[in-house]
Amino acid sequence: MLTPSIQAAIDQSVLCWLATVDAQGQPNVSPKELFTYVGTQHLAIAQLMSPQSVRNLRQNPQACVSFVDVFVQKGYKIKGLMTLLTAKETDYAHYAAKLLQMAGTAFPFLMVLVLEVAQVAPII
């Protein structure tokens, strides 16, 4: 689902926005600066400082991630189910590898949020 043009848009984006909801249905939107795609079916986001997003995702794994290039006013909205992976879990290294390269030692993180892509829509 993450075509080469969508992957290029992700690569060009400086921020993405993660939308979650809590148990009462109240929305939360959090900016993320360390993110990438893994193959064509997954997004990986480094969990740096978003305890509310993590709490919400533990209660309801449905999430939406948006990318918008502010200069052309276009981007993508990607929806799916989010999995929270810590360094102790088997798949962590697979999803964290590119994020760890991007972060270097400047931004340590202990969790990766992995979105399994279910729906992609353009933002125009």
C-alpha cells in the first residue's frame, strides 16, 4: 500500500502527526519527528516523548498518521492498527533498524510504534 510515491513523501516529510483516541473517545494528536516506512505495509515511529499516545494505543490500537508537505499542501493520511514494540521483543530490531540509523546517539528510544497499514488516502 505504501507505493514509491508515498514512500518518497514520507522521506521528504520533516514531521508526521499521530492521531489516537483514549478510552472515552477523546482524540489526541502528537507530532513525531523520527519515523520511516518498513516495506510497503508498515510505518515505524520512534517513541520519544508521547506518554499519552502510548496510553491511548494500549487501550485502542487504531491510529492515523498524516504527512503533509507544507510547500505543496499535499500529503497522505494512513490508517491502521498500531503495535508497541520494546527492545525485548523479537520484531523490535527489524522495525527499529532504520530509526536507529536516523537517530544515532542523539535521540535514544526504547519503544517503536509500528502501524500496519490498512488504508491510505491523499491529502490535497
